Amino acid sequence: MKKTLIALAAVAASSAALAQSSVTLFGIVDVNVRNVKQGGVSQSSLSQDGTASSRIGFRGVEDLGGGMSASFWLEGALDPDTGNSGGLTFQRRSTVSLSGGFGEVRLGRDYTPTFWNHTVYDPFGTNGVGSSLNTFTAAGSGSGTNVRADNAISYFTPNLSGFQGQFQYAFKEVQTDNAPNEYAGLRLVYASGPLSVALATASEGSTATNVNSFKRTNLGASYDFGFIKPMIQYTIGKFETNGGVDNEVKHLLVGLTAPVGPGLIKASYVRSSYDNTAGDANQFAIGYEYGLSKRTALYANYARISNKTGASFSVSAEAGATGAAVTPGDSSRGFEVGIRHSF
């Protein structure tokens, strides 16, 4: 009888613990038909990620009591056009966190603070042929933290009347002067009502043997008027070579989104200029997303890059598609029509 009571107590305790925890399976499947024309060749393909990156993930949270919680997030990329499962490496995000009144401490692979401004203040969310990152590179620095950083410790402050900060440090974990994953950065945000403004800056590692350091600073802002939401972002990336020559990229985006019935119009203009490296480039993009439901949408996007002398930037072509390379100084254009479903 005593053993039975102990077993029942253990089951009850286990059920109570489970009641305080939750695990969610989530994901996005985004597939489109895409055509890219460059180098005198028109290449069509079944592609993906026109409005959002395809993914599958697991996230969970446990209530620790006293206002504290523990959580995890494992998220991997998917290739729905081929069914490849390589995304199960969870390289989109792999973190564990402790949260409370002090904010959140997060450990693992995650987005960098400087990337957030690129994607939050881009009408296309840095996805598809209209991504603002089409013409942005780390100016030849060899930085491996343009989007995410491995081996990172991140701290997010509590939201204080719309103000919030993110601080991140990623260990290089190699005994060399140049490490692609070393990262130290911060992002300060004010978001309240229709206004959102954020400033981010970082010092990043490099794989380039002739580079001493790479530093990036970007500023983004948007204001939602209801009928239209304009946005702007400006980025400066600079690295110093061993020869003492500074190379610099200046990246400007002006864009907007505007609701039209159940749909959303997107448009952006991007200008990227480079000092002492490849030539400059401009990009114009426009798109329309039609919501069939809260989870499913149809979309169409078009983008065109005008490369200046020496530049050869390209719209987002399908990985593995056998198209032609961009002729330096020539243009690249892309068009895609697709469907996105979230679960």
C-alpha cells in the first residue's frame, strides 16, 4: 500500500511538472516558381523562400516559479522543393534560455544584433528576389557572422516602456588572429505604438588573412500609419587590411508596405556603394502578398539589380540552378510566384 501511494504521488508530481511546461512544433513551407535572367541567360526553377525561410522547429518553455522560466529553441532549414532534410542540423537557431524580471539570458547559435536591422526594416524580410541583402556583402572582410553567430551568449533586457537592448558575444574558439565567428555587438530598440527605431553595432571576426577587423553599424526605423508603413535602414561596414587600407560599404534601403484588402503591397529601393572594392549597385523590388487565411498566402515578387562597372550582384537564384553568372556591370532581374503556409 505504501509503495502504491508513493507511485501515485510520483505520477501526480510528474503530471504537475508537465502541466507547467509546453513544447510546440512549428514551421513554414514556402515554395515558388522563379525565373532569373542575367548574363544573357533566362533560368527558370522551382524554388523556395520567397516571403519567408522554410523551416521546421521545436520550442518549449517551463515555468520555474517566482517569475522565472527556462526554454529551448531548435530550428532547422528545409528545402521543400526537393524534400532534403539537411535542415535537421538546427543551424537556423539552437538555444537554451533563462528568463525572468531581469530579462533573458540565451546561449547557443542565434541571429546577431546587427542582422536584425537588416531584416526587420526590409519589406521583403531579406527573403526572395527582393531581399535587400542581394547587394550587401561584408565588403570582402570574410565575416562569418553576417546573419548568425555560433557559440554565442546573448542578453536581452526587459522591455521598459518600449525600450529594450540586446547584447551578444560569440567565442571564436580557435587560437588564431582571424576567426570567422568571433562577434561582439549590441542593439538598442525603441518600439511603441506605430513607431519602431533600432541602432546596432558590432565588431566581427574574419577569415581573410589580410584583414585586421570588421566593424558594422546600422540604423533602422519604421512608422505604421495604418494605410502605409514606410521604413528605412542605413548600414556602414568597414574593415582595415594589414596594409592600412580601409574598405567600406554603405548600404541604404528605403521601402514600404501597404495593406490592400486581404493583401499587402511591398516595395523597396536599395543602394549599395563600395570603396576600394567591387563597384556599386542599385536594386528595385516590388511584390504583392494575398492572404488566403492567417496561415496561408499567395505572393508574387519582382526585383531588378543595376550593377555599376565592376559589380556583379545577383538576385536570389535557386541554389543549384545552372544559370549564367552576372557579367560585371550588367543587370540581374528575377520574378517569382509562390505559396507560403505556416504551421
